Amino acid sequence: MKEITDLLASSNHTIIYTGAGMSTQSGLPDFRSKSRGLWEKFNPEELANVKALNNNQEEFTDFYRHRLSEVTQYQPHKGHKILATWENEGLIKGIITQNVDGFHHDAGSKNVMELHGTFRKFHCQECQNDHSREAYLEGDVTCHSCGGIIRPGIVLFGESLPQDVFLRASQETLKADLFIVLGSSLSVTPANMFPLEARENGAKLVIINREPTQFDMYADYVVQDRNIKEVLIEMDQLRE
């Protein structure tokens, strides 16, 4: 960890890439975990897609109100706040994340690229007008302007990733001289392209994830079987 921390201190443009392993440290259950209550009431594989939005709107809305109520029960952990502090100090330049919970923003990070959208924003599917997250949670799920269905600002299965965010992430990746992956299996395409892009462009690549990933062979440092929050706390202490 000391060598990784020294790399962080000496780099000019560090980019952090976070996945589900970052959020689960806050207590938020993994979306795909069948051991949670969500699977008892809904089948996420059927409802987290654009077909459900268009053809099964009532159950789609019930599902996402339930998911939102889950997200609002949790908050950023110390690791999120450490990353925000590092950005404020200029130690890191940005965060690319697969997570939709908005915890990086909530912790104070500014340059956050949310590849799969965010639960912090809601809008009308028809007219695109913004809608209050609090109102959605309370059951206000129909647009007052056009009568369309209100939906979360996340990318559903069957939809394209937001191109503006994807472009920003690609630009930041190509600037990176150090690219650190935190808590991602790197199994979801095309979001998993960024670590390899950074490595091929000459950046040092660090992968910190509880389980092995398919890209470990390309990394300069691999850390496994570690709690992400504890890793960030340890790195922050090593800087002092």
C-alpha cells in the first residue's frame, strides 16, 4: 500500500474508477444480490429495462420507488469523503463511476462521471422536464406538464450510455498517468474499457477489488480481499 500511496503522491493526473464494491461499504446492497428483500417482491432483471418502462409502467414505478427508498437509507462512507478531500487538494482529478447512488456527489466530489446515470435526478420520459426526487418517493410519478411517466436518471438495460459523460470519461482517462480501480469486477462493457485505455496510454494501473478481475494481468498493482473503505483510510494515513 505504501508504494501505491507514493504513486498517488507523485502522479500528475490520477483518475479513480469505482464500482459496486465502493457502495456496498456504505451498507447499500448490491443490485444483483438475490439474498436481499428486493428479489422477494420484484424481479429486477425484468423491470430494470426500457421495455418495462414502456409496457409495464405501474410495476416499473413501484420497483424504482422501492429502490430509491433503499438508497436514501444509506449515506457516503469515510472512503467517499477521503476521495472528495483528495480531489479538493488536487491529488486526484476525477472519478469515473458505474454506481448510480450519487454518494460521490453527496460526499463532496465535483468531477464525477456517472457512466450509468444517477438516482439524484428524475425527469419525464416524454418532455424531459426535471422532477423532484422527494416528490417521486412520495408517489408523484406523473409529469405535471405533459402527463408522461417520471423516471430516474439512470441508464436502463436497452438504453445507450450518456455520450457526453462517456466522452468526458474517455478524455480524462487519456490524461491519466495513474488509474486506480476501486471495487469493480470490470465485467460490464463498454464501461470496463477505461482501465485498459489508460494502461495502453502509459498510465500506471492499480486494481483494488475483493475478487480477481479479468484485467489483473495488465495491472501494475493488484490488491484483493480488502475492504475498500479500509484501503482508502490506510492510504490517507500513509500520506500523513
